[in-house]
Amino acid sequence: MTAINAPRDKYNAVWIIFFILGLGTLLPWNFFMTATMYFTSRLKDPPTANQTANLTVEGGATRNVLESKFNNVMTLCAMVPLLIFTCLNSFIHQRIPQKLRISGSLAVILVVFLLTAVLVKVDMAPLPFFTLTMIKIVCINSFGAVLQGSLFGLAGILPATYTTPIMSGQGLAGTFAAFAMICALASGSELQDSAFGYFITACVVILLAIMSYLTLPKLEFFQYYIETNGARPSADEENKMDLLKKESPAEKRPVVNLMEDETKPSVSVFNIFKQIWVTALSVCFIFTVTIGTFPAVTVDVKSTVADGGAWGLYFIPVSCFLLFNLMDWAGRSLTAVCMWPGKDSIWLPVLVGLRVIFIPLFMLCNVEPRYYLPVLFSHDAWYIIFMIFFSFSNGYLASLCMCFGPKKVAQHEAETAGAIMAFFLSLGLALGAAMSFAFRAMI
């Protein structure tokens, strides 16, 4: 009945807005990671005599402790808040208005990036800069988790294909950031100039996402599904209620109470999880495999074709980061026209499970340094082929799971189901980050 009565999404406006919101969810964080070299360069100030004890020697080069620990601490400050706040959003989203969760999160992220852009031009000592940067990472990922969980919950109310633009927008975010990194590398621009450009671009995208979200409630297509999710009575039901009300005042109260029970059905997170656990665990496993391997293992693969030439310089930026994000984006976007296998098909968890084969395949590429495993796939072509299938399957299967999860439950439970799926996506990211240390140590 919903599909029959639903208005048309004119000019695909709702689809485009969800794409922009998906882009706004991950582009800021992708640019933040792309600027890692800028952040570590700010920690390279020459130490004083009193700081000599705080230096470590790695690969013959003397590095400040703050610089050497930056990536590890950044990962910790990103994944822990992401997991905690995604979990909290699964439970509190019914108590905090959706508009406040989404617009508020975007506003906080915008302020953080404006501050980050300003600080590019401000001189700071390494320790205060390091501390402030970690606080900003915690803020970005905390509010980013609420934003992502709320968006997937909101998309769960709409038809299944409207989760695709969020996933596709997130995929484009990674592609955009990787392309920006390659352009900065090719131009030879200063790290500060590149970082300032990243942060200002992120601010523009967040502003665009805020404006897009504010126009969303004005669109008829979106209004219809929000009202349907609220279990508003249809025109026929309203007519029946009017007739009942006219019969006698005594009958009016029971009818209203009955409708209140129907319009405010109870939502149990545990009962919803029992219906979607296969897709929830599937998306968790997908990202555990992906983040466990990329970029911890894949970034250390060395080209055997180049001899210190241009290809050697661009091999990882192009074959690892850009190729992964392009194929991941293609896989996410494909679900807009093809959704095989179906939501109840056994092939979906089977295909998800088969992705585990990519872990040993990448380990057996030319990863350096290595101590235990042999190199079986030394040629660059093997690495590129593995990366294509690895990234495409990640985007396609993850997008399928995120689309199907909310459609396995009743309409009024769809938003909670979307929030639960977002939590398991974040859980997969956190588990993958933890497993990446073990995978890299095994090589």
C-alpha cells in the first residue's frame, strides 16, 4: 500500500540529499587522515636539551615521541568514541529528536574543522598541538558516529534503495580525499597549504550537507515516509474514526486509546537484533576484514616494477588508496541498480565469509619489511588485481547489508534497525583496527 500511494521523488532530490549527507559524513574524516603528514610535521620541532630523553630512534632517524606515537593514538582516539557513540545512538535515538542529532552533529563537526583550518596558520608547541588534535579527533568521531547512525536510521524509513546514496557518498569521500592527496603530491605544494585546502574543502562540504538536510523535510516524498513511519492513519482510517466519533461520546475514548496503542508501538532493540543478526554480523565481518588489511598491510607493499622512478612514488597513492576508493565507490553505487543476492539469500553471508581469503593474499604480496612469510605474488599486477576485487566486494556487500537490515523488520522498527546496523559497521571498523596489528606482525 505504501508503494502504491507514495509520491514520486521529483528530480531524485531526496536521493541526491542523502548522497550529499553520506559525503558529509566521511569526507571530513578522510581529509583529516589525508593530512596526517601535516600533523606529524608540526610535531618535529627541534628538541631542547631537556627533551633529549623523550626521543626515540626508528630506522636510524631520531623522532619525537609525540610524532612516533601519533598514528597509534589517533587510531585509538578515533575508533573508541566511534564505537561508544554509535552504540549509544542505537538506544538514545528515540529520546533525542532526529533533527537535533543530525543538524547538531554537523554543526559541531563544522566548528571543529573551522578551528583546525585556523590553527594551520597558528604556531603552537608540539605537546599542546598534539593534545588539541586528539581532542578534535575524539569530537569528530563522537559526533560523526551519532550522525552516521542517525542517517542510516533515517534511510531505513525510506525504500531500501535510499541507503545506497549514503554508502555511495561515503565511498566518494574516500575517492575525493585520495585524489586530493595525489594532486598535492604532484604539485609539490607545501604541507601547510595542502592541509589548509583540505580543511576548508571539508567545511564547504559540511555547510552544503547542513543546507541539504534543512531542505529535506520540505520535500513531499520524504514527508510521506516520515508520516507513514509515525503510523499516521490513512484517509480511509480517518473516515472510519470520524464515523465512530459521531456515534456516541462514550465510544470516543476507547477508539482514541486503541489508536494510541497502534501509533506508539513498543520498540525492543533485542527483538530487532534477533531479526537482523545475520546482516548485522555480516557487515561487521566485512569491515573487520577490510580495515584489518587496508591500509595496515596494503600500504607497505612495494613495487617490483619501478626502480625509484615516478611509478615508485605514486604506486601506493594510486594502486592502494585511489584504486581502493574508486572500486569501493563503484561497488556501493552498483546497489542502486542491482541488489543480488536477496536479503534472505544464503549467498549473502557466504560471499561475505569468502572475503577472508584476501587477508593471506595481501600478506603474500611484496610487503616490506617482512620476517616470517614468503613472497608468492611479487609482481605489481597481482596486487592491483587483488585490490580491485577486495575493494569492489567491500563496497557492494557492505551496501547490500546496510540496505537489507532495516527491511527485515516492521516499518516502525526500521529506524532502530538502521541504528543497530550502523553500530555493527562501527564495531567492524574497531575490530579491524585491532586485528591490523596482528596481521602486520604475522608477515
